[in-house]
Amino acid sequence: MERFKFSASKGMEGEPFLDEEMRQEILNAYEFRKQWPPYTYREYFDVTPELLNDFTDFLKTENTSKRKMELQPWITFCDSRCSFCYYPSTMFRSEFVDPYLTALKKELKMYAETKYVKTSEFDEIVLGGGTPTVLSAEQLIDIISFCEKNFNISSDYMIKITGSTHNLDEYKLKKFVEYGVLQLDVGVQTFNDDIRRKLFIQDSGEHAEQIIRKARKLGLYVCIDLMYNLPGQTMEIWREDVKKAIELDLEGVDCYPLEVYPGTFLEKQLKNGELPPPGDWKTEALMYVEAVEMFTKAGYIPVGHDRFTRVREHIEESCLNGWPWAGILTTGAGCFMGYLGRYSYQNTENVYEYLEKVSRGIFPIAKIHKSSDEDMIKKVMERLYLRLPVDKKEFKEKFGKLPEEVFPETIKRLKEKGLIEVDDNAIRITKLGDIWRINIAWEFANAKAIY
Ligand code: SF4
């Protein structure tokens, strides 16, 4: 198996990201930041027999996109529940594990046997969740190996495992390295112990740091999640978190603002006054700007949804760069990031229902959305949200018109506000527009497309 050679791109250090004037302009561009970009599982419809038939018919067709895709088996289990978490996950129970892994393989096989998937190529295997690292290294490797045997995996593929530091140890890390896992994605959120306790994160910041250091020493890439605007998190604490991430020389850091979702434990704690409320959106925006400054000065560059990276592979990721034409094939209870062709889908969260459906040979889809022509046009504009250019020539080849002809008013308005820049070849997000990427994506989603 030929391995993909990572090369850390030190020396990307740039100019300060924003000057003082721009910092002020940022706060004036919109009145508030939207929470979530358009075309996510929150907008999908409940599956119907007709939609499921339509989807299975689509799977009988050839994949002509020629874009490399991501294969994302989903381990739904967590051994604790973080207070802010709104992800579909299931409390770990050992008796669930074997039936779940058997069903996961069966679901993977169901996809692998379709024409669409047989004519697709994957260059990433990503174990998502949930917390895959609640399982043993051997169980995880078995799933990866199953994927390698049953799918067209390109020679330069990457294996990534998502997890939590509290259920990782040297043995597991060594097994991952021996097998050829390249990256560990861990949800650190903050290194501050007081806030970690408030968020019900199981281990200490120091333990998280030790595991990360071990993983990096063994040669794994490490990418962590950090959250800002957490209850009790001052700008000083946030700076300490960013500083720690830089000091750890991580390959990537995904920075998310706190979102308080209905039904989470955090929502209750805030309602009951047990925790101080998070800062307002201006505080949140300034925390983000601070992170941008610190990371860019340290040689990281912002890419994709929310990442700061210092490695070429994150920038060149085919699944990211191929949006919306590439694809993510995801499987497992609760997985929600799947998109194949025009179909985006989320699986059922309930493990019993998942096991039952898969045992009957039914795709365990709970929600699905089939993009219309107009959706596809708008999804291409969502590349701006992903910090990718919209190639005007490609746009015209696919849709017969230039983006400025399809969205004349929206593009004019965003350009005048300094949030996007347009030249003869492409439309790009500006530094000023970077923080408002979700709002910009929504502007196109809500606009009338003239096509
Ligand atoms: S580990 Fe991740 S998926 Fe599990 S409860 Fe915490 S945030 Fe949610």
C-alpha cells in the first residue's frame, strides 16, 4: 500500500490577518451571525418510500463526477455526554458493540455492491462519531480493513480516526500508527479544567495534552476541536487555549463558536443560572478574530469549515475541494454528513431501529434531501462558505450562465460590502467576509436564482 506523504508546510506565515479598521468593519457587516450553513441535515425531510426508492435507483447509476470521495463509517457510541452536545450519539453499552459492528459492515457492504459506489473512488477513510475511540484499537482497525477490502480506495488515501483523549492510551495510539492511521481528530474544546468540568468533559486539560504529545511523538497528525465563547471563558482563557494549540505544533485546529441547542444539558444549566451566560456575538466575533491573528502569525492558514492548518493535505483535501460534486459516503446510526450525487441523508439515530433495518437489508435512512437544479447552483456558491473560490468558467459550463447573471443583486451587495471579491475568473471570500461566511452562504440560499 502506497502511503500518502504528509509534508508540514512551515513558512506559510502571513501578514497580520486584519488591521484595526477591519476589526471594526467586521462588527458592522451584519447584525448577528447565523448558526449553521444552509443545506445541512437540519433541513432534510423525513424519508418516504418514494424518496428511498428514488435514492436506491440513483445508486444503480454510474458515478460520473470523477471526484475522489470520503468514506465515513460512524461509531455512534460515547461513554459520556458533553453538556453542549447536540450530535446524535448513543451511550456506550458493551452488549451493543458486536451487533452494531456487524450491522455497520453489512450497511457498508450494501453500499459497496451498488453501481454508484463501485464506480466511485475514495481517498479518505474517516472513522466518525460519536467517539470511535470508546472501542478497542482492534475493533477500529477491523472496520478500516473491511473498508479497504470492499471499496475502491486510491493508492494515496488517508485514514483518520475521531476520538476523545480520555479513552486513548499509548497502546491504542501505537496500534493506529502501526496500521497506518495518519490523523487523530480529537474534541479537546478547551484545556481549561474549570470549563472542562462545566462541559462534563471527562479528563483534565493536562491529560489531553499528554495524549496529544504522545500521538504526535509517535508520528500521528493531530487535529483538535477548540470552542470559543464558552460560559466563563474570558478572552485571556481563550488566548491560552490557542497558545497551547500552537505550542503543541498541531497540524490542524478546528475552532467553533459555542452553539446552545435546545434539549442539551447546557441549555438547562444556562436557564437555571448554574452557569454564566456566554458572551454576546461581538465578544464571540472578537474571540474569533483573536484566533485568526494568533494562528496566522504562527504560520497556520484558515481552510474549510472552521480549520486552521499548517499542512498541505488539509488544503488539498479532494472531498473539500470537490464540493458540491465529490461526496461523502457515511454509514452507521445517527450519521448525518452523507451526500452522494444530489442526495444528502441522515441515518436513524436509534440503535435498535438501525440494527433492525440493516438486518432486513434496508438502507437505514431517516432523513433525505434531493437537491434541485436551483439547490445545486446555490450549493456551488456555498464554496465561499468553505473558503473555496467559485470558478466562473466551470459555473458557466455547468449552468449556462455566469454567477453574476444568476445572482446579480446578491453578488453586487456582497461586493459593495467588501465581503467578496470578483474578478474575471473567480469569486472569492475576502478577509472581511471570512467571519461572515455562514451569513454569506445564507444570502445565496435565500436569493432568487435567475437561470
Ligand atoms: S464526545 Fe463528541 S459526540 Fe460524544 S458527547 Fe462529547 S461532543 Fe458529543
